[in-house]
Amino acid sequence: MAKFKLSKGDVEKGKVKAVKVGQEEVAVYHTEADEWFATSDICTHEQCNLSYEGGKLQGHEIECDCHGSKFDIRTGAVILPPAMEPLKTFKVQTEGENVLIEE
Ligand code: FES
């Protein structure tokens, strides 16, 4: 199973960082409330990167910069079209200063 480890200091609160987990492009979210989540970084509408320029994260919603689709980063569910398909989600664990993402 592919894993990726980063340090908590690598992603500011309210921002999104792109990492590679195995072959997958993954967006790692650090919320203002100091929670961590991870989904596919690729929008299911037309494949734009959700992490573009630090991402447009508000609470638990990520907005795609291309055409405005919104997803819930906790479940990957679509909140606002034009995207119709949910995002794949990844497991995130925090251990001390580290954040571990698993496929
Ligand atoms: S590519 Fe994301 S909304 Fe179109």
C-alpha cells in the first residue's frame, strides 16, 4: 500500500498541498480548525488540480479554480456541479509532527 509522509509545517492552515501517493496525485488539506484530510487532486469535471495556487478551501469545502465545482473534503462528495462524480478520498493519520497519507 502506497504511503506519503509530510510534516505538519509543510501545509499552512486553510491551504492545500499536492503530493504523490504511489501513482496518484493527492491533495492534502489542512483546515483552519487544524484538521487534516486528503482526496484526489484531480477534479472529476475536467481534470484541473484542486491544489492550484494553494487551493480555494473554505471550512470543509474545496472549490475547483476552473469552473467552480465544490466538493466536501471529508467524503469527496460533490456539493456544487458541474462536477458529477465524487473525489476519491485517502486515509490521513497524524503522529506527532508528521502527517501520514495512505491509499
Ligand atoms: S475542472 Fe473542476 S470544475 Fe471544471
